[in-house]
Amino acid sequence: MKKNGKHSKKKITPTENIGFSSQVTVTDNREAVLEGCREIKEYDETRLKFSMGNINICFCGSNLTIKNYGEDCAVICGEISDISFD
């Protein structure tokens, strides 16, 4: 791209480079909001596992439920005791 006779470079953010972004917001140990989740891989009241593109996130705890799921977003409720990535 040229601007005033000089070449200028467009800065590419990591989100543009890989085509998606993911974000996890945890509110104390009772709620987590996942943005950018691709699929539910495991689901029971003690363990929830989600695909977040190239990484999985797993929530362990008790009475875990998915309050809302859709449009690449999920809300996890219950008593969260552990969060891990693989």
C-alpha cells in the first residue's frame, strides 16, 4: 500500500492473523463466561470441557451447569474449583 509516495504497512493484530479470539471471564468461583468457544466436548455436573479453537478449557467443580450457550459464547455456573487448559 502506498501513501504519499511511501510504502506503509498495515498492522495486523493477532485476532486478524488467526481469524478468531477467545476470552474467559471468571467471577469468583461461581460463574465463568467463555467468548469464542467452538464446541462442548464434555458435560456433566462435575466437569465441563470446551474447545476454544486451538486449545481446550476444562472446568471442574460441583453442580456445574451451562446457563447459556450460543453465538460462540457460554456461561458456566456452579461451584468452580479448578480451571485447566490442554
